[in-house]
Amino acid sequence: MLRACAPRRPVGRARIATDAKDPVPPLEPSSLLSGFVTLSELVALGLIPSVLSRRKEPSATFAWILVLVTFPMLGALLYWYLGRNRVRRPVRERIAVSSSFRERLGARFAARRAATPVEREERAPEEPAPIARSEDGLRGVMRLASKVAKTSLGGGNRARLVVGATPTYDALIADVDAATLHVHLEFYAFRRGAAATRVLEALERAARRGVRVRLLYDAFGSFPAGRTFDPLVRAGGEVAPFFPLDPIRRAATINLRNHRKIVVVDGAIGFCGGINVGDEFVPWRDVMLRFEGPAVAQLQTVFVEDWFFATRRDLDHERCFPVLDDVGDAVLQCVQSGPDQTMEAIHHLYFAAIASARERVWLSTPYFVPDRAMLVALQTAAMRGVDVRLVVPARSNHTLASWAGASFYDDLLECGVRIYEYEPRMLHTKALVVDGRFATVGSANLDVRSFRLNFEIVVLIQDLEVVLDLTVMHLADQRASRELSHAAWRARGYAARVREGVGRLLSPLL
């Protein structure tokens, strides 16, 4: 009876009501992690067609695919920021602007600077006089420099080498204090400190007396800029960053940096080389080339292009390009390169210079990560009897780059290349001397990044005094270095070989 009188539970309906009130069980942490890993792998695999479509060297393509497959999440992030060497709309605009500038300036120079009687007499039918007077090997290098730079090659310049950051700052400040029209500066690294304060104070003095001061700095190399340039701006100077840092909207440009070091004073005095502005650079072994004469207009052209690209302000006017008379016998050619060019101009120049050598090729570079073509050029030169010597820092400020560079030493030493590790301090010199006849000084390292990713500039120099000074400096650096023995190098430890292998594997990404 009791059982019969008990109310019957509506099993189906009550179960539905109970289920409706139960909370949704949370996902397990392992499920979230598994889903995230799967998504990362899909994204990484989806980027592989983009890597293949770039049509870069097989080693670089393989390195990126290996990173994407092995470390999907990290590889996808690295490729997004570093691998996509995409020339975006601002750079395409730059190409058109640069072409326009070169055409206008070329016509202006042709009209303003007529050939001297000696040049007219000695000039070959379709070659500038300095090329026609040169030997076969040098003539080919100079002709190539003229073509890739897309400006005429000419003499009439006076040049001297300035060794070290402090002497460079002293010479720069002296020229700024004497400036009457304008001062244009372009540096990869301009970092706060006593050295930067000295230079900025000279620029502020110039701005206050009416000189137009314009400073262009790379946003990545000079990070953090902060309020470093505020006093100069208040004094009337103009300051602009190259490719401002923006990891969202400008992700692709983080890997494309302006590595140039340029100073132009009154359109008549130029500085170009490897020295940045900052206290940390004062102890480094480094050089700049100071020169006067018609070649300064080429340096000014590079700054004008870069300034317009960064600010959209056109400086192509008479005040920036005064008439430049011959002041000496040096033949100079400014050669710029960057990701906005279809031809890797500096890479072509270095390759041709090494291939043209008959007696010696002496190189100084802080970061040595050659591609296959440059490696073969050095090996071939050494095997045909050319005295090939390479000076690099014993202790680099970029460890991974030094590991990558060391991985090529065995290949070079076996062919007869002599390698010196400079021991006193960081060596940052970027110079090439060929046969004691011509040389280059500039911002470009002998690595893939300088050849293909950075905006760089070098000056090709045919001047006996400057070439001799570079040769003497190179000899002094060799004496202060430890020369590597091939037998001792091959006997190095297993751990060193593994480090070098890691560096070489990642060298296409550096």
C-alpha cells in the first residue's frame, strides 16, 4: 500500500530538468594544449608554400622549412617577423621616387660639371675617363660599380681615412661647427650617452644659427630613442626614424633595417663608413671615409632618397646640391643596395672585386656569414695564387653570427685563405683592399643580411694614399691578431663543431 500511494517520478521529464541545470564540464588543460599545438602545426605547414614561392637559395628555403616543421609556433612567429622579405607599398613608392631623383640629378650634374680637357682627350667612346685609364681588372670592377650604382663614375675628389669613433666624432663636430647651409646625418645606431651628447650639442649649435639640420636614424638600431633628440628638435632641427617599430602594422619591415652611416655637410663634405654614434662604439676598431668633391653629390642623393622615404619631404633643390669643383685626384663611387632593389649591388661589387684580384684580397669584417657565391669567390682566388686574408673579431658582440662564420673557416683554410682573429677589442671595420690598387669602405658586412635585407652603402675608392692607409691598418690588425692554423683548427673540440653547425644551419636566417 505504501508503495502504491507513493507518487510516481516522471523519469524522463525530471531527468531533462536535472540535465539542464548541470554545468558544462570544462575542457581539460591537456585538450587545450593539444588543440593549440595542432593549430600551430597547421599554421606552420600553411606557411611552407610562402617559403617556397620566395625562390631564395635552397639552403635558406630548407632552413626555414626545417624551423617551421621542428618548432611550429616559434617558426611561424619568426617567419612572420623575419622571413617575409616583402617589399611593401612604401618601398614600391621609394623605387619610383629614387628613379625620379636619379634622373633629375643626373641631368643637373651633366649640365653643371663639364669634362676637363684631359678627360675629354683620354675618354673612351662610351666610358668615363677614370675607367678608360684603368687596368683591365680594375676597369671591369669600376664599370660594374657605375652600372649597379646607376650614376656616373668620376674623379676630382679628395679623401682621407678616419680611424676610430672618437677621431670621427671630432672631425664631424669640426665640420658641423663650420657649416653654413645644412647638415644631413643618417645612422643605424644613435644611442644616448656622452658621445651622442657631444654630437647633438654641435648639431643644436648649428640649428640655432640657422643651419638646416636633418637627422635620420634607424628605429631598431637606435632603440630606445626616447627623448634623446628633443633638445635638437627644440633648437630647430628635424629628426625622423626609418621604419618606425610597429610589430602589428609593420611586422614585415622589422627585418628590413637601414644600416647606413652617412653625413653630408653643406653638400660639399661627406662621411661614410661603419661607425655609429654611441659610447659603446668608442672602444671598437672601426673606420670612416671623409671626402670632398663631386662624389659627395652621390652621398647626398642617397640621403635625399632616404629622407623622402621616411618623411615624404622632397629635398631635391639647389641648396642641397651645390656646384662641386674638382679638389683632388681620388676616383670615388658610392654604391648603395637594399631590399628595394632587384639587383644586389654590393654583393655584385664584392664578387667582381674578389674575382678581379691578381695579387691579394685583404678583407676586414665583423660579421662573416658568406653565401655560396662569396665563399667560392674567396676559395677560387686563394687557389689561383691570390693572397687572400680575412680579419674578423676574436670576440664578437653577436655570438650566433660568430658561430656561423666559424663554420666556414675549414673550407677557406683548406684552400689557402689566411684567417686572423683580432684580439684587442671588438673589430667593426668593413673594408676590402684589392691588389693595392683600389678598396672599399662602408657599412656592409660580408654576410647575407647586408647583401639582401639591409639598406647599405659602400664607397669604391681608387686613391693610392687611402688604399695605402687601409693596407697599413690591415697589417697592424694582423699583427694584433691570432692567425688560425688549419691543422689546429681541424683539431678543435666536438662542442665547438656542434656550435658551428647550429650557427651554419641558421645562417640563412641571420
